[in-house]
Amino acid sequence: MSLAPDEVRNIAHLARLAIGDEDVPAHADNLSRILELVDQMQQVDTKGVEPMAHPLEGGQRLRPDEVIEEDQREAFQKLAPQTEVGLYLVPKVIE
Amino acid sequence: MFEHTVAELSRLLADGEVTSEALTREYLDRIERLDSRFNSFVTVTGEPALEAARAADAERRAGRAGPLTGIPMAHKDIFCTRGVRTACGSKMLDSFVSPYDAGVVERLQSAGMVMLGKLNMDEFAMGSSNETSFYGPVANPWDEKAIPGGSSGGSAAALAARLTPAATGTDTGGSIRQPAAMCGVTGIKPTYGRVSRWGMVAFASSLDQGGPMARTAEDCAILLGAMAGFDERDSTSVQREVPDYTVGLGQSLEGLRIGLPREYFAEGLDDAVARVIDEAVAEYKRLGAEIKEISLPNTHLAVPAYYVVAPAEASSNLSRFDGVRYGHRCEDPQDLEDLYKRSRGEGFGDEVKRRIMIGTYALSAGYFDAYYLKAQQIRRLIADDFARAFEEVDVIMGPTAPNVAFDRGEKKDDPVAMYLSDIYTLSVNLAGLPGMSVPAGFKGDRPVGLQIIGNYFDEGRLLNVAHQFQQATDWHTRAPENIA
């Protein structure tokens, strides 16, 4: 499994990662080698094997729908790069 | 006092031989004098530590001290600590001062432990050498050219250099056991769900598990008892009583059935490491255990399956770092997509980017069945191998890593070679089982760890099996030179 530079750029786009053009060949090489390692899986017949998502199988717990947390908006927003009147600011999305 | 274990310090504090304040000062002084050589701490919380120590001494005078009251410790910088930077080894979180404490942090704090600071680690716990940290690599106290292992490299190095008597670590694919092995200390990765993941920065949620690291199995037993337990804020936390892990520590190993998987002693294992493990097994025979060869036939598939499951979960977990609510934000974003891409591109290091991209690829349309689903099927095969083995044996033993610590820089540009160094630890996480690493000897001046794997929730037995070995051998008492 070998990834072309364009495939690397597309994966980086899907992952919302800015990657410098000069770094694309190294990423292509490393990712290809990792995928080659991973491809050893394809030699195994897993027909009928139930996928295991989690070591402890069982459903999610439910709890009563009660308020258990206090509002800590200010404490949390102090961490944000940019806020205004309780809102998180990002560049304009809609013209 | 720095040569004492947690258990010994507990007795010394109880007998009034030392105060927590004096002990804390001694450790803070050691960190100040020695850690410039190791870089094991990323944050030292000196004043708050002394305050907590004085409070612990007051609790003791009031007759309210427990076994851990006043004992210093340090947290891996993956655990959120209120009011203290929690950077997880990443530029992304360099300015993140956590507004809350992790479940594990709360528990150890309420047990009276005194936090000395936060420990260096691979970025987002992705690495096996502590070389991916934004805060620089950690040196192995046994040989400063060598890596300390990873990702809990700061925890292991700080313990080996006697800069703290106890530390927390996390283990997603070996990150407690492998650095413990490489630094000659003791660590246990508990059963998945045993220790709360709440407030532990998420890497791969179905694999991540926190645990204690210390110098002895006895110390790990005391610490795990304080760390473990149900936490309703972690949806995968297990509702099951926590036993007193110290109670079983005196039991004889007469008749213990130990399985040695032949796949753990095959090609790729260093000869000198193999000899150390053989010698440890011989010691167990002398202690009355029965040795049985077993097979875990899908062992060779652990690395491939892990490097799909873990990156897939990581790519999803790390999507929260978007430059909007917290963490690094790029300068002058042109639009929202540019904000996301550049904040993430600048905030994450190369290894984290690689894993996000592998995960993104494995989960993308058209590849999901071939990668993610296939890896989950192989995960089942690996878990089934262990289940079959535990019908015949009580514990499984082998090397923790195929070789001792390598030199810094040796595998830095070869991710695949780095991944293969976790070959014996990954399957334990895939299955969700508990596993330990115990110092068992040396190759030259670099420590070798013996791995002991147990059945689900059998931590008590694992700890005793390790403890009995430590009663009969003195590898765990060895300390590097030049740390006085």
C-alpha cells in the first residue's frame, strides 16, 4: 500500500491538518510504511469473527435526567482564544 | 529519605520519624538539583506542594492520617490538575490550565498525597521513547544517552532518579509497562475500566487505562487501591468493589501456574534479554510455581491491529482540538477552515499528525471495512487467545520489551521500528487485561523488565506474584549511580 502525494493531501484535508508541501513526501513515505505494516491483517481470514469494539462488553449506563453540574461557563471560556459576551468567536462563516 | 519506598515512608510518617513537609522539601530539592539532567518534570508545583504537606502533617496530628497521607507523588501531565497547566506533552495545550481535577487526581489528593508536579511524556501519549514531547526528550537515569521509554517516560525516569517515590502513568499500548521496564521500576496497567479515565486526556478511549508506577509491587498495591474505583463521570468505569490489594501480598506461589507464550520468546527477542527472563522464570520455579509453555497464536497481529484501532480512536478524540474553545490557535485565520487547519497543523507534532492521518484514512469512506472492522475482528482473535490461555494458567509471563532502552535518536525517524518495540505489550490493551512490569535484571547497564499478565480484575494476584519475586530478588532496589 503506497500513498501518492495527492492522497496524503486529501487525508490531511479530511483531518483538517495544514501540512507544508515540503513535508508531503516524508508523510507519504511514513504513512505508506505504516499501512504496509497494517496490511498484514489482510492475510488472516476473519470471516464470521464478531468485531470487538471494546474490552468490556455491555451497554452504556443510564442515569436519572437531573441537573448535576453547575454552570461554569466563565471558567471554561477563560481558556478560549477569543470570546465575546459568552460566545466563542471564530472567523466569519456566512457572508 | 529518598531511598525509601512508599510503604516505608508510610511507616516513618506514622512513627513520627519524619514530617511530610521535610519529605516534600527533600524531594523538591532533589528535583531542583538533579532534574536538569533528566527533564522528567515539566512543571514543579513547589509552593502548593509544601502547603499540602503542612496540611497533611496537621491531619496527622489530628489523628486523621491514612496510609498515603503526606507522601509525595507526581502526575503524568495527561491528568488534568485544577489550576496547574496540563499540556499532555503538546504545544496544542501549552497554555491549558485545567479548570478541574481528573478523577485519579481527586482520589490521590483525598488520600492525602502531596503532588510535587507534572511529569514529561510523549505528545498525547503517542510514542515509546518520550522523544515526541513538545518539552523535549527525557534522559534515562541509568544511561543518559538512552531513552526512558514512553509514553510515561517522565514518570519512569523520575522514579529511577528518586525524584519522587510514586507516580501515575497511563497505558494505551504499553506506556506504563515499557518505560517501567526501561528505567528499572515497577508499574501496573490495571484491567480496562478499573481506574477512572475522567479528566485523563483521551488518546484511544477503548484502550487507555491509568495506573500507578513506583519502585515496588507493594507500593503499586497501596497506590492502586487508592486510585481504583467506580466513577460515574467515566461511562466505561466499572462498578465493582476495589479489594485491598495489600491483603494478598503474603501468599505463597506454591502451585501457581505460569504460562510462557512461545510467541514472546521467538525471533526479534534480544538474547541477553531472553537470558534475564529465563533466570526470572527459574526464580519462580524455586518459589514453587509450575511453568507451562502456551501459545498466543495471533500475537504477530497485535501491532497491525493496534495501529488501526488506536489511530482511529485518536483521530476522533483529537478532533476536539480545533483552536476554538481551548488550546493553540493560529494567528490571523482567513476563514474557519484555515483556523482549524493551521491551528492543528501548528499545534500537533509529527507523530500525532501521522496517527491522526492513519486514523482518518482507516475510517474514511471505502476503507472502513478493510481497516477498522478488520482490526476489530483481529482484536477479538487476540482476546480469545488470552481467554483460552487463562483456562490453563493463572498468569502469563514474558519480556516487557524485546530489547533494553535504545539510544536517543536511534528510531526517531522510523515510526515502524518504534512501533515494533511495543510488540509484547499491545495485545494486553487490545484484550483489556491487566499487566505489570517488574525489574528483572540488566543488559549491560540498562534494565530489563519482566512482564506479568493476568486475567480480568486479577490485579491482586498479579501484585502478589510480583511482590514474591521482589522478596526473593533485589533488582527493584538497584539505583543508578550519580543520583545522590
